[in-house]
Amino acid sequence: MRVDPAVALRGGLAVPGDKSISHRALLLGALAEGESEVRGFGASEDTLATADALRALGVDVEITGDTARVTGAGLRGLRPPVGPIDCRNAGTLMRLLAGVLAGQDGRFRLVGDESLSRRPLERVAAPLREMGATIETTDGHAPLILESGPLRPIRYELPVASAQVKSAVLLAGLFAKSGPTVVVESLPTRDHTERLLEAAGTRLGRKPGEAAVWPVERLRPLSLDVPGDFSSAAPFVAAATLLAGSELRLHGVGVNPTRIGFLGVLERMGARVSLFNRRTMGGEPVADLAVAHAELVATEVLASEIPRLVDELPLVALVAGMARGETVVRGAGELRLKESDRLETLKNVLRPLGVRVSTKGDELRVRGVPTRPRGGGTVDAAGDHRMAVLAAIAGLVSREGVEVSGAESVAVSFPDFFPVLDSVALR
Ligand code: S3P
């Protein structure tokens, strides 16, 4: 896919429903009693993998446009399919489903694509074993075989800041013989599971750094409006900030504080992003965003900020490349464990375009120059959707554009990314 430079981004757009919330809404809908309706569902390859996994487990999931309807099988109503459950590229699905299946009768085998099969699973298997499930991983990776046992509640201190691990433990806690099951986190990660569990009628205890869940008899079906995905909005925010003359509005974007660390970093760098028309949708804060071009200065991103912008860090590297001065990002090691080793991939994507980025261990450094990167040539997204988006935005703000190989992987999170980009790009 060829991405030509744009003069500016102008106009307005809406991004698809939040991927993290869409996965979770289907999973909880499957466990509820009755029919759940999820409006603004973010249909993508990842969330459709969740729909198919649930169908394989005997749940009726119907998706029409951006509405998903799930006929819940009840709390313990999922049935093992004959074959394996294919989680494809979706780490969120595999990890959260492991928590859900820990409470079901039977033996389940979870598999994933090549990328997912390289990602760590022991971080989920370990606490679920501690609760009483029998889990075998393949050297710490997928395929994973899981069999439930009577589950006991645990108090689990997250060794890594991961919302996926937190969510798996909380979901398994629904099936424990007593409560509470407590997850302690030293850095706040996204809290969509907690918010949705509350919407489904579970007893949840929340205090800073801690979430506790009690077992339930049954879950209420959801009737939910999903906010726009901040992680799909972020590339547009970055591009509008970088391109002189841009004026862009993004409608109905989720602005959950555990997700919008990127805005804080941009603000420190001098960006002009305003949030207005704040409201609540499906228990989540939502706003419209207005973005105008701004000159940026370098910043330092602390390890404590990472969980709030983990999926946006590649974009931080890009904007830092056009900011005055040297930007340092500390404690970014989790990036190596995503759909690709994103610290390596982002270097492979940005360097050929002329962005001066380097990594050392879990640290990222970018020497910025306040001018468009050169661009030109072909870069490989390594089959990673966020890297394909990064490459596209880098080409858009460059002087010569770029050919993105593997651009089709944007469909993992945002199938219409390119048409939406074209609708606001002034060329
Ligand atoms: C997600 C959590 C994050 C994030 C991923 C989605 C979720 O992963 O990178 O894209 O929906 O819970 P970790 O929690 O493993 O960091």
C-alpha cells in the first residue's frame, strides 16, 4: 500500500468502537443470562476472533453492522468444542478467555497464529493455577490446555503491569468458591473489565491499586454503547499535530484516564488537543477531540506512564522524531512482547524514513528534528497492525511518502483505517 504525503488533516471523523471493551462485552455477554446488545461494537479481525471463539463454545453471537447481540449461555454454560479454539492474533482474547474457561467444565485447548504463539502466557497461567485450574502451556506459550478445578480466591500482586492478566484473574474470581479475589497493581492499567463487571451486576471492590471481585450466581445481560477506541484515534491525533494547517475533530472517543497517557505526553510536548462535550457512555468517559497543528519539543516519558500509553508508544517515537530535542522513553520493555517486538519493529519502520531512533534494553531515544522526515522506499510492518498504522502515519507526514508492506494488518484493529485516513487527508 502506497501512502503519499498529506498537506494537512482537515474535517471530522469517528473511529470504531473500543477493541478492549468490545472483546470484554462479548465475553461477559456470553456468561450472562439473557440477550446482551452491544452497540458501537468495534468489528475487527481481533474482536471477530472473539465472536468465533464464543460460537465454538456454543454461544450465539450475531453481528450486524456495528451492533453485536449475544445470547448468554449462563455463567457455567460454555461447552468445550471438539477441536481447538483459535484465538488468531488476539492476545486479549487468549488471556481473558483463559480466565473465563477456568470456571467452565471440561478441557479446552487454545491456539493462536504465529505471532500470538510467541507471546508470553505464563503470566496468566501462573495465577490461574494458583486458583486451582490445571494449565499446560507450550514452553510458556500457546497452545494452552486448560482444565478447571474448584477455584479458590487469591490475592494476586501483578508482577507486570498488564490489564490482560488482571482481567483474567478477576474473571476467574467470578467462579471461585468464595470471595474476594483481589488483584493488586502498582501501576494502574486499563480498567474496562472492572467497569463492565459492575455493569453486569457483580460485587466489585475498588480502591487505588486494587480491584476485588466476589463470586456471583448469575450475570445480567449488557445493554451497552461502546465509545470510540482511543488507540485508533491516536494516530490521527499524532498526524494532525504534526501537519501544519491541520484542524481535526474526532467524535465520541473514549477518554478513560487509564488509556489516554498519550495526550498527557503530547501536551507536555506542546500539542494542541482539546477535549469537549464530555459525557459518559456505557460506564466509560467519552469526549470529542479537537486537534490543531503545533510545534513540539522533546520530553521524557517515565516508566510509570507506560501502561496508560502502551499501545501508543510507537506514535510517541514518531512525534518525538519531529520535536525539537531528544526524547527518552524509559521502561518500555513490554513493547517487546506485543504482536511483534515493537521496539525493534518501530526502528525498522522509522529509521529508513529518516527518524533518528535508537533503543537500549527497555529504553527508547529519539533525536528530533522539527521538519518532515525524508520518507521514500518500502517499510515492512512485520504483520503487526499498530506498526502498519505507524508506517502509514509516518509516510503521511514525510516528504516522499512510503510504501507499506503488510498494510492489510490494520484490519486486526481498524479495518477502515485507510478510507478514514483518505477522508480527512488534504493532498
Ligand atoms: C489490552 C491490554 C494491553 C494492550 C492490549 C489490549 C486489553 O495489554 O497492550 O492491546 O484489552 O486488556 P497488556 O495488558 O498485556 O499490557
